[in-house]
Amino acid sequence: MHEPRKIKIFDTTLRDGEQAPGLNLNVDEKLEIALQLEKLGVDYIEAGFPISSTGDFEAVRTIAGAVKNCAVVGLCRALPGDIDRAWEALRDAAHPRIHIFIASSDLHMEYKLNMTREQVLEAARTSVRHAATLCKDVQFSAEDATRSDPAFLGQLFAAAIEAGATTLCIADTVGYSMPEELAGLIVYLRNTVPGIENVQLAIHCHNDMGLAVANSLSAIQAGCTQIDVTINGLGERAGNTPLEELVMALYVRKSYLPTETNICHKQIYRTCSLVSSICNIPLPPNKPIVGANAFRHESGIHQHGVMKNPLTYEIISPETVGVKRNGIVLGKHSGRHAFEERLLEMGITLSGEKLENAFRRFKELADKKQYVLDRDIEALANEKMTAI
Ligand code: KIV
Ligand code: ZN
């Protein structure tokens, strides 16, 4: 049996995730999510795109100052002004990373960048070289890499390595790739790009055809060790690889694909419901891992099986991801003591006015619903107290 390979989780909820249509997070909301991501154990938090707005700059700067146990990342185009602005936001971070991207497909180079291949190569070289004088951790991403000429992509990656990039990322920007095809591209790059064995290789998948998790798993099998994800799969169009699904697939199928991550699985449900509540984007009931039905068994045959042995129909126990079995906790006859107990069991500490307000909202809710579920309590605890 092989030693498990360490897989680094790069969370981009606060950057690519925030590009989900209609989503706009303020600095306080971003900080609250970042602190929960730190508890969850992600390795990298991409906190924003500092040159894009003052709000994004402030968010990256605030998170860089507050988060100690994960690297904090700021996105830039391959332009000196973007890189300087990102560094200004990141410089106080315990572990800063500058992330530079430029498109590598002929389609994007012609219609979006209006640049030739030679110009893109030069922009990559000079921008990575500049970033490397500021920060020792520099990620270079090729946008639309999966629709690029593989030979040109290889040349671009070789230039970025020579200029000082420490991580290279293959972006499946429009979710175009098929799992085996993506693995083939990664193997080709690993076999042909000089120096690639000395850098971290990352994959960034979008979910346009529902293949983001499958593509990310395939990329891991082909040698990628950093996986870009977002909580609840938030992101442009159909979103990005959902952290909770990818991490749990790795955990459940560890014997098939021996890997390990730094994720604290018990924090998964908490993180997903916090992000859902702050972003005001409800989780679909059939959402894998964290949807309301993910651990419910409706048919009599299934219920009977699960009562005899949960393994019959459950490949993950709800407790593993921080969900209490059956989820039914309290109703309108429950008192303050039971409410407080349940909060504590769920790892939520509220006191004083916040506790009073949450309890009052709980009672109002219990009057309208037969049962108040864990996910309702989670939402109550996460509600902005001013709104209560
Ligand atoms: O999807 C994409 O190409 C991106 C890049 C900025 C890495 O998000
Ligand atoms: Zn993306």
C-alpha cells in the first residue's frame, strides 16, 4: 500500500466564489468566513482580487492580518500595478501568496487579451519575476488552459518556472474538460515541462457540465497536489469544485486513492451552513454531504437496513461532517436550558444579548414549525444579530 499523498486545499470562496451572480460580500462577512475556513483547516484562502475594488483590497488586507494558520492569497493579472497592489494588501500575512493569471488559449488571447503568444509569454515572465522579488510564494495560473494548445501551455509553464513561480495551476475555466482527457494533459505537462517536478501542481475546475469533482479527482490521480475549491461550489455560472464533495470523496475512498488533507471534517457542515446563510444562497435539499436530505432515508426498506446497520445505505456517517444524526432537536416546548445545551453540542458559544436574541428567535420559529432542526439553529446563530 502506498503512503497517502498530501493534498493541499486552496479555497477560493472569497474570490472566485464571490463571482457567483448576484453575490457581494462586505469586509466583515468575508472575515467571518475566512476565520471559519481557518478552523476548517484549508491550506490557502484566496481572499480577493485587490486591484479590482477598494472593498476587495480591504478584505484581503484584513484577512491577511487576522488569519495565522493558512496562507492568504491575492489575485492579480499579469500586470505590475496589480501585483504591487496585491502585495500591499498581503504583506502583513503570516504566509502570503501572490497569484498571477493570464489566459493561454488562442481564443482568449485573440478575443479577450488581444495579445500574441509571444506577448503572453513575455507578460508571464516579467510579472512572475516581479512578484518573486516581493514574495517567496508565487502561483501562476493559465486561464482556459484546457482549451489551449498543450505545447504552448508547456512553454508558458516553463517560462513561469524559470521566472520563479512556486505553484502552477491548470484552470479548466469553462468546465470543458473530461476526466481522462484532463489526466492526459497533466501527464503530458509533467513529462515535458523542465523543472515541473520542483513546483506544486494545481488544478482549478469549473462545474459547467457537473464534472468539477470528477475532473479534480482525475487531476489528483495524474499528480496534482493542490486543488482549488469553493464552499458549496459557489462561483461563476455553475460554480467551482465544491470543497465538501471533493474532500469527502477523498476521505471515503482513501483506500482506492490514498491521500490526506488537513481538513477537519467535523467543521464541514458548520462551514457550509455559515456560507449559505451569509451569502443568502440556500443549500438544495439533495446537495451531496450537506443538503437536508443527504442523510435522510425515506423508503421503508432503507430505513430498516439503516436501523440494523447504517453502513447498508450510508457511506458517510452524518457525525463525520458535524451533522447530528436525525437532526431533530428541539420544539416549541423546549426551554432555554435545552436550547443552550444544543448550541454547546454544536460547538456554538453565544452569551448575553446574543443568546437572548437567538433564544427569542428560536421560540418564534418553534411556534411555526413542528421541529427546530440543527440547521435552523445554525442559521439562527449565524443571523446578523441586528436583524433579529
Ligand atoms: O477560472 C479561472 O480561470 C480562474 C483563474 C483566475 C484562475 O478563476
Ligand atoms: Zn475560476
